[in-house]
Amino acid sequence: MSVKQTQTIAAARDLETTRGKLARNIMRWAPEQGLQESALEGVGLIRSDEATSCVSSVYEPSLGFIVQGSKTLQLGDKEISYGPLSYLASSVHLPVLGEVKEASPEHPFLAVRLIIDPQEVTDLVIELGDKAPEMQAEFDCPEISCGLCVAQMNKGMLEAVSRLVGLLDTPADAPILAPLARREIIYRALMGEMGARMRKFAVVDSQANRISRVIAVLKDRFSEPLRVSDLADQANMSESSLYHSFKQVTRMSPLQFQKKLRLHEARRLMLSEGLEAASASYRVGYESPSHFSREYSRMFGAPPRADVNKLRGEQRVPA
């Protein structure tokens, strides 16, 4: 066996040792299924003991790390699959469908979600300057402007995530060390495969950054009537350019994006605040309850009341 082969085997063993340690930590701090917010700000632990059907949710700007198992995401017309030791960057708020593909009680799906403040990314991009690597060959997300992309974790990234989660065992250290671990994780993402994509959303006046600002407006004002011309004016873009760029980032039109945000919020209002379907539909901007019910059924697979009753009767694993 050559020296290079021996080094490769040793590196793979080190990676598996770190992955196993992180998996055990997640199991200890996430004893139940679903997304469990940890004591560390912005850090959530996800566990599923079984494969799931499609679950709809809205991703925040975040990094998601799969430690065990695999899942598939549907973003508009695009399907993204990722498995152990891969991570996903969501650069903007995006409505997605998610499905855990590989999981069992003996080998559960385990993941870590790290919510990212876009300003953290911008600050690091500025600090890196021309030290950041150029765009590499495309991997899981060939569209440079897509808001959702996947890459593989290397040793440095995996160790940084493991250190962050490990701080749950030493809460006295967390106030000082957690920000450092967060910064290292974001740094490694920016210096890795998808770094160039992430930087496009952080650079002011880039096309991707303009679309991220449009998405922020839609997120805050989704219940209001949508006029693409108004969004284009705010982004200082033509309507055709806005439409094309928006679809590159979100894989859907502004109208489809707004509709999904409305339906997600209506679902939350019914589930969390006990609103009836008609009240929730008016709250999120629908004028016709029957129209709302039809669109809700198409998106979630059941009429509002039946869907909410089902959700109340079972524990859902996030998308």
C-alpha cells in the first residue's frame, strides 16, 4: 500500500470518528423526533427515526449539516438530494418541500441547522477581500444564482460543527466560544465549493443581492396585493430582469412565491393561534375563502381543517 493510500485511509477514519462523535452528541441533546432548538443561539438539532413523506416549510437563511441519513428537497421545479457529511446553504427565505429518505430507529436521520444573519456573511466577505477563492466547477447546483445549494463537508468544517454542538456539554464556555465556532463555520463555507454563490448574495448591488432584498419585502408584505412593477422599482431593475433573476434564485415566480408564503402563514395561524380557515385566509390576503381552500389543498394535500387536525394529532419532522 502506497503512502498516499495509507494517508487517505487514515483521513477517512478521522472523518468517521468525528462524524460518530457528533452523531452521538445530537442523539443525547435531541432525544425526541423533530426540530429541537438548542441552548445555543441559532442552533437547532433535527432527528427523525423514520423516513417521512413530503413536509412543506419555509427555510430561513441558514446552513444545514446532515450527519446521518439522507433527504430530498423540492424548490420550485428543482430537486436537491443530499446525504451524510453534506451541507446545504439557504441564502434567502425559501418555501420548500422536504422528505427524509433514509432513517430508522437504529440509524436515525440526524442534522444540525445553523441560522445565519446575512450581515455575518457580508462582514466576512468584506474582511476576506480578494483572499476568497474563485468560482469552482459546479456541483449539485449548476445555477449560480440559485438560493439553495449543496456541498460536501471537509474535515475542517465537520470539526467546527462538532465543536459548536459540543459546547452544549460546557454551557459556561458557550458565550465566548460559540461565536468563534459560528464564525469559523461561515468562513469555511465561504472558502469552500459554494462560497462564490454565497458571496453573490452578500455583495451590495449584485443581481442576487437585489433579489434577496425583494424576497425580504415579499416576506414582510406577503398579504398585500403583488405588483411586480413596484418590486422592480424597489430593486432598480426592469420587470423582465426581475422576473428572470427571481426565478433563478427561487425556482418560482414572484406570484408563486407570495402564494406559498401566504399559505404557510395561514397554516401557522390555524395551528398555533386557533384561527378558523376563513379568518386565516383573510389575514394573509385572500379575498375568497373558497379560493384559499382550493390552493391550500393543492399545496398541503388536504383541506385546511383536515390538515390542521392531522397536524395536531401527530408530531411532524421539519422539511
